[in-house]
Amino acid sequence: MNIWTSERWKLLPEAKFWRPGLHLRFDRDMDPVLCAACKQFAAWLRREYFFPLRIPVYLKNKQKLRCMDGDLAYGTFFEPDSYSVEPYIRIALGDYAQQCQKHGTETATYDLLFTMTHELTHYFQWINQTHLTDIGRERQATVYARDLIQAYMQIENTNTKTNGDTI
């Protein structure tokens, strides 16, 4: 079963009242190239997958984010106790320029999109009521993120060769 295409969420009585979608929200003064890469990736995700309950993704101009448990992270997923409350994702993008200088633009972009996809996998785990251990959830999110980003990058590399656009 692919957690991203599972439709177990249809069994939830609240599902008929949901508004669907994936929405990006950027902090001010974000790198326009980075914003374009995120928007392009989100457009691809929307073409390939259905997001049954609206999931806003807040792209923050911070080095790291403070989690509810006090830890610092590059990405977080807020998992509500009720399906009548919209979840959300936060991603830290504040060190993107430094990561580009250190590792190159393609690797820095891959890492950012990986984090976003990892957190979106947690969204699909939650919405489809997947019961895994904490380690199992993280492992599954990592595997899906890696596979989806690799598929996206292959498509983008193919598109780049045909029309000269970049990520």
C-alpha cells in the first residue's frame, strides 16, 4: 500500500466537510529562486497526488524551528487530535544560501524538498490513520521522501534537457 495514494481517509465521517489542497506560505524576503523551486515542486505534487484535507506548508526564514517538545528541527508536522482541525507543516529555509555555498544549489534544493516531502508523508500517515511506532513512522517518511524526490528530480532533469529550464 502506498501511503500517499491510500484512501483510508474516505472512511472518516468528517471527510465530506473537508476542503482539500496543498498550499505554500512563504515568509517575507525569501530567495525568489528558492520560492520558484518550491512552487514548481508543489505544482508537481498536486498533479501527482490528492491532498484530501487542506495542508498549509509554512516556509520560514529561520535556521531551525522550535518543536512543541523544545527540540530544534528543519521541519515539523502539526498533527491535530481531531480531523476537524487542519494540520500544518513548517519548514526552516534560513540556511539555504549557506547550504548552496557549501554543497551546491542542487544538493541544497534536494535537502529542502526532502524535508518538505518527509513532513508531507507524516500528513498522509496521519490522515490515513497509519499505526506505526515512532521509529517506523520516521523510517517510512524517510523512504517515501527519498523515493519521491528522486522521481521528481529525474522528471525535472528530463524537462531541463528538453526546454532548458532549471529547478
